Amino acid sequence: MEELRLGAVESKFADIIWNNEPIPSGELVKLCNQKLEWKKSTTYTMLKRLCERGIFKNENGVVSSILTKEEFGAAQSERIIEDTFEGSLPAFIAAFASRKKLSEKDVEEIQKMIDEIREG
């Protein structure tokens, strides 16, 4: 799989697919014309690029995701942690928490996840 980063325009395009999948490619062209003011060729060029990167697929004229939006986000997060924090999730959380105060609800949710992981 190629680069798992999306620019601003790629993100808007990806959201259109994720929010409407599976979607016939002709319908995707119409949506991109309405929402992004793209021509058919622009839509197909972008679609081809993101298919080559392993995020979407276009089979028999129907576009769907290979990676869900959540899976894509998780892969991006993993890459950031690897690249910036030498793979240390605790270092990432410490850096995040030092800049943004975690609510009691956030702390409870994180604790619940940790407890579930410990329990197997």
C-alpha cells in the first residue's frame, strides 16, 4: 500500500466516497460535480490515484473502500506514532495530554479500553 496521507482535496473526495459507498462511478461523478465542481476527468483521475494507493477500489463501475474511514485514520495514527514518537503510544498520549486537557469522560473511555485489552 502506498502513502496513507490525504491532502485537503483528496480528503473531501474520500469523504464523498465513504459517505455514499458503494456508489456507482457515474453517481460519484455527479456528486463530485455538485460538491467539488469537478469535471468527469478530474473525478476519474483522483479515483484512479486513490485506488492505486490501496484506499478505494472500482470494480465493475462500483466504487467502494478497501479501507474504511476508521481503518484509514488508525493507519495514519500508527504512522504518526512511529515517525514522531519512535513507536511509543505512551509518549504520544503524554504529548497529546500535555497540550489538550483530557475530560473525565476521555479518561474513563481510555481506562475502559485498557481494561478490555488486559482482559483479553
